[in-house]
Amino acid sequence: MGGTAFLQLVTIVVRDYDEAIRFFVDALGFDLAEDSPASTDDGRPKRWVVVRPPGAGTGLLLARADGPEQDAAVGNQVAGRVGFFLEVSDFDAAHSRMRAAGVEFLTEPRDEPYGRVAVFLDVAGNRWDLLSR
């Protein structure tokens, strides 16, 4: 691969666009980078919804589940493992703000060799680490 490369987007399959936007923007403090009408490959309407942490280059494409196979993937995109990592500079402030916003934490904060961490669920049920090094 020549030149510069970076990871632009990662898809999270969700049940509802607006519910997912509220979670990522209101509860996690992400920016809504884009919310545009689009079409599926076979012409049905969908939306192109991108959220990202403030100042981040990489974003999340929030994709509404389309069909039984995608419905089954909602909340289980990485087979029940922690698959997403939100690194913050002030762990305690972020943890408090997220709890106050109703984010469900599965673990209490703990210190690991790689930093302070607590596991939480996103709106779809995927596991995330809130992390501060």
C-alpha cells in the first residue's frame, strides 16, 4: 500500500437510526458528522449516518439492520467480546457523565497495565471499553 492510509469508518449495525444517534451524541458526546438520505443496492431508502468523537478522524457508520441476518448481528457484532474502545483523557469525568446519561456499565472501573477501564454497552448491546491510559 503506497502513501498514507487510515481507517475512516467502522460500521455498527443498529435497530433504529434516531435511537442510535441519541445514544452516541447525547450519552457519549460524539459529533453527528453526517445524516444524509441514501438508497440500498436495490433502491430502498436508507440513511448514511456517521458519528465520531470530537476531533477524531475515524467515525462510526450507524447502519440500520436490513433483514434477518443483520437483525441477528445487532449487539453481537464481535461474538460477545469487547470490540470497541473509547479512549478518554479524563476517565472519571467521562464515566460519571455517561452513567448520568443512562449508559449501562457491566463492570466497575479497574486499573489494568494498559490503563483504567470499565466495560459498557452501546445502544445495540455491543461491548465497549471506556479506557484512559
